[in-house]
Amino acid sequence: MTKKFRMPESARPGKKSGGRRAQVASALRQEISTMLSDGAIKDPRLSSQTRMITVTDVETTPDLKLARVYFSVFPTDETALKEVLKGMRSAAKQMKREVSNRLDLRYTPDLEFFLDKSIAEGAKIETLLREIRDTEDLDEDPDEDLDEDRATADNHSEDRDEDRDSKEPNEG
């Protein structure tokens, strides 16, 4: 049997408004990740041998009755994502029971599972930026850039000189 998690005194209600919520969310994230990796959940859709499931975030409601669990999956093909989401949702009661056994909480929150697409979106953006950078590097001549920068700097210094000359001293 695993060791039960005890909340430190500083995280008890009345000390900090978000402290306990954050600590419970962190403990839930850690325990759910452990359950998925050590095979405590027997659903074949959640097998760690065929895909990697990462719990990216857990958000709890202020009353700690509900926890929203966000996860990502690798590989990211659409059928695997849907399959894992169905598996997570069908194993929610079993996970809640396991969390209840592992953590010392007055009330074990209900678990809702959501696919976290932020990692995939970030990878897409990074790929697009890399493609733009590569096409710009191919299109431009490095010597042209230096000449353009020098011309721009010369124009800015001339503009500043004209601005200084056009200002009249204040008479006081």
C-alpha cells in the first residue's frame, strides 16, 4: 500500500486562498501520472507500451469537488487521441477510487478529462516559424542586409539633426 499524502499545515484552509487548491491539484496530477505509468489502470487504451500519456495540468474548483485533468498523447494521430480520451473518461471512477486510497483528502474530487492541444499547437507554430526563417535566409543576401541597415541608420540620424535644428529655444 502506498503512503498517504498529508497536507502541510500552511496549506490548510484559512491560510491562503489558492494554496490548498494548488497543492491538491499538484498531488492529483502526480498520482494520476503515476497510475498511468505503473499500470494501476487496466484499460488497454491507456497502455504505456503503445503510447505516451502525459498529464499536463490539473485545475480544481474552489470547493475541491471537481478536478479538470488535461493530458497530451504521443503519437498524436487522431484515432489514438480519441481512443485515449474515451479510455480516460471510462476509467474516471476507477481513478477516483485510486486517488481516494492514495491521498488523504476529506473529499475526493470527481475527475473530468480533457485533451490538451497546447503542445501540438506550439509544435505547429514552431514549425511555421522555422519554415519562415529558412525561406527568409534563402531569399536574402547577407551583404544587402548590412547596406540596408547602414542606410536606415544614416536616415534616422539625419532626421534627428533636422528635428534639433527646427526647435527654437524657449524664451522665458
